[in-house]
Amino acid sequence: MTLYYSLVFGLLVFEMVVFMSLIIPMPFTWKRKLLTFISESPVIAKLQYWIKITFVFILILFVDSVNRVYRVQLELATANKANNGAGAAAVGGIERMEIQARKFYSQRNMYLCGFTLFLSLILNRTYGMILEVLRLELENRQMKGIDKPKDGKLNESSSIGEVGRLKKELAAKDRDIETLKKQAQGLSTEYNRLGDQVSGTSDSTPKKDR
């Protein structure tokens, strides 16, 4: 197994561990603290960003593996036709075994990348459903008086998962503001340059005598 497919396998194992940690039964307080940490931690946010980029490369590997499986299937069909038409059974058998080995490796890579991408979708959906269930459970506990919301603070049931989203939106707006500042600075510099150029041209033009 090559290095990048070994990394894909490691990511698949990591996804399995995360999935088991999400669905494993645990006390309500522990689960609330865990999901609050995941949604508000900047380290987790950066990790999610890089994992999304990694999934783009895994998608490319998946498409390439599907293409390889298709080509090996064509080669195997061609080899079978050649073996049926010719009498070289020994040579044909060795060639067919080599094609079968490449078919096995291509299918293994396709299943590995496919399951990794599929499990990522399951993780995303499961995380959203757990947040929703936790929010409803916390509202139910507050209605029963088990967990009373403190005055002057946001309801914790609505703040779980919301803080991380607001931080991402704030970071995106900060980037937009920086981009607008750079554009305004560039326009101001260009305006001053053109103004100086026009002013220098008008000063150098001799006035006509009346």
C-alpha cells in the first residue's frame, strides 16, 4: 500500500474512532461538555478545515481508482478473448493472474476511498442529529426544572453549536473587511497617482498669450 493510501486508511480509522465516541452512551453532562468543546474549540475548527481539504484529494483518488478498475476490467476481458483464441495456456494464465492482482489492488483502493468519503457524510449527519437531540433534551430538562437557565446568559441549549458557527461567520466578515481595506488602499493610491500626473501635465503646459 502506497503512502497516500496508508494515510487514507489512517483517516478511516480516525473516523471510526470519532463515530464510536459520538454514539457511545455517556452521562448527559459529559456529552454536553464534549459537544460544547468540539463546537467552540479553535483547534477543532482548524482540524475540520484541513480535513475538508483532505477529503477533496480523497475524492480525486476515488475517481482515479474507479477509472483504474474500469480499465483493468477491459484488460481482463481482452485477455480472456485472447486466451480463448490462442493455445498458449501457460502464458495466458500468468498474464491473467497479473491482471487479476491489479484488479484486486484497484478495487481495494476504490473501496477504501469510497468508505472514507461515505463515513465522513455519516459523521457530519450524526453530529448534527446529536446536537439537535441534545438541544431538545436540555430544553426538556429546563422545562422540568432540572437545569434552570441562569439570568443574563444565553440559553445553553441554543448556544451549543451556535458559538462555533458565529465564530466562523465573524472570521469570514473580518477577511472581507481586510479585502475591502486593501482594495480601498489600492484605489486611493491609484487616484493620488493619477491626480499628480494630471496636475504635473497641467503645470507643464504653457499658457497662451491673449
